[in-house]
Amino acid sequence: MQRWRGLEDIPEDWGRSVVTIGSYDGVHRGHQVIIRHAVDRARQLGIPAVVVTFDPHPSEVVRPGSHPPLLAPHHTRAELMAELGVDAVLILPFTSEFSRLSAADFVVKVLVDRLHAKAVVEGPNFRFGHKAAGNVEFLIEQGKVYDFEVEVVDLFVRGEAGGGEPFSSTLTRRLVAEGDMAGAREILGRPHRVEGVVVRGAQRGRELGFPTANVETLPHTAIPADGVYAGFLHAQGEAMPAAISVGTNPQFDGTERTVEAYAIDRVGLDLYGLHVAVDFLAYVRGQAKFDSLEALLEQMAEDVKRCRELVAAEEAEEV
């Protein structure tokens, strides 16, 4: 799959293509329906499928300080899109100047002049251009002028238990923030993942017999609610069952919020400086401060036992 950053990276001899545009944070199941539709249409026409997305998130430029928590970094989104059959991903740097580009100019400069769109696939609530003035209806009219089709894909909606809400990145972020890993997984189609580099922390886990990888997460990462979770620690090409702690470590009067993962039953791991990923499978309990160190240790042992059971059940389901 080709990856381009900016219009200038698109090959000069690029031909017609099927295009879909959006932030696509998380590449959740709703996104997947749209992207698969674009890929299927591209295969029918015998031309490439292209996803156009933005960096940073448009809201950060339009309203500085409002950058939403991210469900997946761009490299992960690109990998997920490649698995869906996308041929190229174009990341457009979203600057103040770009934010002032009208919907009509966006169509000409991006879809017509550079990507030579034959078809554009979007959801019904798609908006684009300066002040989000462009919508699907406008895009359809532009397609008649510049010879491209517009295909609108219905939103993917949760069942009655979810109140019939459409799948969205906003809903997923809310579920992650609430610690609802099952709900987030329903929308994402996979466990929520947090990535970052392992750095040295206070090393109390090692002293207590539960050495943890202290993950310095990527900027704007969507971090689950404070508490203990069962999941996996991915490092050095291996997925290790893990007990994960998110929070400020109130037992030791901590103030900095951290993500720490204990690789269950693993001894002698040295992950410092490595880029790792942490998958959150299930919420176990909330963050708490205990009356004594002994009570904390007893609870940690119980947490690890519970996490071991939850991960084992997950692995059994996958067999």
C-alpha cells in the first residue's frame, strides 16, 4: 500500500481512483463498512482505492486545545486500512491555511486535479471544506460537474442495548473513557490498544514482586478510565497476557497518570526503550488506596489471578 503525506507526494502519473475521505480514527466497524465499499467499487472499476485523512485532527486547528483523544495513531490506521484492501492512504497536513479551503476548492484541488476521482464513497453525515460547509448533497452536485460518482453508505448502528446509536469515534472514545472495554470492542471490532515507549518509572512494581512496563503513551492517546484491566502486552513480536494498571497510584500519593502493564508469569523481561502496545480486554476493578501494603499485595495477587483467568478465556474462544 502506498502512503503519501501531502498532495505533492501523489505520483504525477496517478490515474483515476475511488476515494473516501475522513478522519477515520480507530478504523472502527462503521468506518470499515465505508472503506470496504470503496475498495469493492474500486475492484469493480479496475482502479485503486484511496483513503484521504488528516493530521492533526481538524478540531485542533479550528479550535486549539480541543484535540480529541485518539483511538489509533496514523501508522496503525494505515495498517488496518491495508488489511481492508486500500491501495493508498493520503494524509493531508491540516493547517490554518488548509482549514480555509472552501468545499469547492477541496473538490478541485484534491479529488479532481490530484486523485482524479472516478467515485467518492462517504457516510450520510460527511462534511468538508471551510466551516464544514460541504456535505454529501454538494458533493453529488460537484460530481455531475467533474465526472465522478458519489455513493453514500448508511451508518452502522449499535443494537438496542446501545440505544441504537450509530457507530462513531466519539462514542468509542466515551466508552474507553468510561472503562467500558466490551462496548469499545463492539464498535472497534478488536480490543482498544494503547501504544508507546517503555520508560523507567518509580519501579515499585518490581519491589513488590510485580514488575511492570511503564508505557509513555503517544500524544493525545485515548486512555481508559483509572483502574485495573486484563489484556495483552505486545512486545518483541510476542503477545503476553497482562494485568494492566491505569491511574495515579494513590497508594503512594502519586499525581501523574500512568499506564503500566505486568506481563503475567514472565520473569526477566527488559523492555526499556522499546515501542510496545497494550490491548485492553476487560475491566477488573477501579483504582483504590488500601489500608496497608499487605492489603495492597493481597489485592494485586487477586488481580493477577483474575486477569490470568480472563485472558485464558479469551484465548480459548479464539481457538
